[in-house]
Amino acid sequence: MERPLALANMTRVQEFVLLGLSTRPEIRDVLFAVFLTLYLLTLLENTLIIGLICGHTELHKPMYFFLGNLSCLEMCYVSVTMPSLLVGLWTGPYRISFTACMTQLFFFVVLICTECTLLASMAYDRYVAICRPLHYPLLMRPQVCLGLALSSWLGSLLVSVIKTTCFASLTYCGPNVLNQFFCDVSPMLNLSCTHVELTELVDFISAIVIFCGTLLVALASYSAIGLTVLRMPSAAARRKAFSTCASHLVVVGIFYSAALFIYCRPSRIKSMDLNKVLSVSYTVVTPMCNPIIYCLRNKEVHAVLRKVLHLP
């Protein structure tokens, strides 16, 4: 009885303090300029990709449908986390209300879960294209692609509602300082003054289902692709098949290695500076690099871009 009574007498935290990416004033200005440039570049790249895919029938294919979804997601993704990063670099540690923090956490969870499922869908698309090319028009018809995309967004929305509800129901009595540049899962768990076992269990289950589940789909797809490519008699055919998958495989590796390190360990992580570095890799670097890796090196996208720019 003593613990509940003690908690009842405590004042519930109404706001949090985000320490930001760096608390060193001498480098914050430089980092602000760098990340603002990266933010604007990410928005420009992904807007260009969406415009090209929507405006040209040559790119109305399953692979580009998923790339368009991914580009839309990346624009939302960086717009959820990057503004708070930039504010922290401009002003130093700053206050964010409890409601705003939970809202940011909600959208962050929606988007990171959707990215996982979209990456798995893209791996499956490559599997069908390389391993079952004769069945590709049937297995990846528009209805299937739309169903995969909708299930990615709606399923992630449901996961985020459950997860955010659990975090919002926790009691935060103080301190209220988050050693992160946005409202993230592990720092929030560290600040709770009530039992977090249920929330950690929900976090762990969602990590297994979303992160590990989609990773297994990607690994299974690329294992089958690898075996198929090795059986191809022509070296040129093997290179062509591998080139269509290499870029996606690189991004999958970067994204999952950082995300799984954090979110498949729901227990309270102490190395928050390491978490911030890893968070930058999948909230800033990956959204900026995805359009370049996936599309701007693609011959079909190059052809459409040359047509738009009236280049020979």
C-alpha cells in the first residue's frame, strides 16, 4: 500500500525536456546547418520520386508503387523526428508537453512499423520477379499490391494505438529529462515511476511480430533469390538479377541492424548516446539515401528524368 500512496502524492509530469542530439554549444550551429540541409534534401528527393512515379505510366509497376509508398513514408518520417532535432540544435535542451510527446511517439511508431512491412513487401516483390517471373503479373497484380500497402499502413496504425496507449497510461513522476532528440521508446521507459512490465511486454511482442517477422520475410526472400541467381547459367543474367536487389538489401541491412539493436531489447538501455547515433542512422540517413539507392540509380527512372528535363 505504501507505494501506491506514495505515487498518488506525486505530481504527474506534464512536460518533458529533450536534451537533443548534442548539448555542446560550440558544435550545435554546425550540426543545425548540416541536418537542415539533409532535411530539405530528403523532402526534395522524395517529392521528385513521387512526382515521377505518379506522372509517368512507364513507372506504373509494382516495384515503383512500393517505392512511391516508401517515399511518402520517408517524407512523413523525417517530418516527425527532424523538426524536434533541429529545435534542439538551435535552442539547446527544450520542453515538450506530455500530449505533444505522446503524439510524436504515436506517429513515429506508425511510420517505423510501416517501413518494416513495406521493406518486406518490396523483398517479396523482388522474390517473385526473379524466382517466379512467369507468375509475376498474377502474384503482383494491382489488387495484391494495394492490399499489401493497405495492410502495412493499417496494421502499423493498430500497433501504434496499442503501444502509445500503454505508454500514455504509465505514470511519470520525475525527473522529466529525455536524453534523446525525440520522444523515443527506451528513454520513455526509463522515466516511468510505475511498473513497466506490461508496457515492456507489449513493446517486446510488437518488436518480435513487426521487426523480426518482416526481417524473416526479407531474409527468406533473399535466400531464395540467392539460390536462383546462383543457378543462372549466364554471368550477365546473374549480374542483372543481383543489381536489382543489391540496393534494397543494403538499405534493409542498415535499417534493421540499427532498429533491431534498440527495439528487440525492451529492457532499459543505458547507453543513450549510442541510441541517439543509431536513431540518426534510420531517422535521418536512411530516408535521405533511399531515393538515391532505389531510384536515382535505376535506368527506367533515369529515362523518365531525362524526358522531364528534355535531355537526350
